[in-house]
Amino acid sequence: MENDVVLIVFAKAPVPGEVKTRLSPALDAETAALLHAALVERALVIARNSGIEQVELCCAPDSSHTFFETCAEDFDIDLTGQGDGDLGQRMLRALQRGIAEHGAAIIIGADCPALTGKHIAEAARALDKHDAVLTPAEDGGYVLIGASRTDAAMFNDIDWGSDTVLASQRRNFNQLGFKVHEMPVLWDVDRPEDLPRLKALKPPLEFFWP
């Protein structure tokens, strides 16, 4: 890879009632929060297996939750805060900071346990020749975004959480003239119907629920 790349894992604190709320009523708030924590840990394992040396956990609402502090110790990673604003504003700041410090940056969430280190390594290589990289999700969003340059308008007019996120992101990149590499579509965990596939995941998630 020509660019030095930083891999940024975006995650919310595992507070019951504030994470994985769309998994109700299949999971109660406490179980959903525990599942979220397990998914964050899996994302960090994947990140560490990607071959990218610089990994950070970018935390919401801030990095003070004890779960984040434990992750920092267990995975030997830096903690940063996402700050204020909608998801686009927070991702833009993280990408801008990552690019300023490393030349390129990749953001992943904790919702896609199907994402592997190989996917991330491919995304990092793509940033040597592209302005941005995306991994689409089956539900109309995306599970990975990376960039070697940014524009203040790259996240404009995106209805976060809807099934139009990917289409809106493609539109913005096209309007800005970004050269984009798109990777194969993956699935993520947002709805009760995603849970059977999560239970069948290989290697299995280190979390069990009824």
C-alpha cells in the first residue's frame, strides 16, 4: 500500500435502550446491549487481523464508558470521541483527521460481523488508486467507507438509518467527481430477521442468546 492507512472503528457505548433498539422485541434492551458489546469486540478482532497497523476506536457519545476503556487495554488501541453532529458530520471529521495524520482512512461500524480482515485489506489497497471505497450492505446502507481525500459536501442530504443511504452516498461521490471502488455487498445486524444468520456465523460470535 502506498498510503499509510488508519482504520477507525465507530461504536456507541453499550447502554441498554440506546443500542440495537431495532432488534426489539426479539431481544430485550439488556440483551441487545450485550450483543452490541460482543459485536464491537468482534469488529476489533477483525480490525486487528486486517494487517493495518493503526487502529482506533472512535466512541459515542465519548470515550469515558468503562467498556471502551477495557477495549483499549485488551486490543492495545487508541480511543477517540466522535463528537457532536449527525453521523455524516462525525464521519467527516474522523476521515479528515485520519487523512491528515496518515494519508488515508477507513471507517467501519460494529454491525457487520461478516466483514473480514481480507475485506478491510482490499479496501486499504483500493485507496492507493481511488478517492473513496465503499462496502454496500444488503439493507441499502454500507458497512465500510474509506477515503484518501474528503469534501465538505460528501455526506450532504443523507437520511441516515434509511434504505437510501447507499444511493445518496453514491450520488454525492458522483457529483463531487470522486473515483470510487465498490466492494461486494455484505449483510449486517439491524433487525430481528438478521439474528438467525448471526447465530449461524462462522467463526461463531462469542455471545449467546435464547
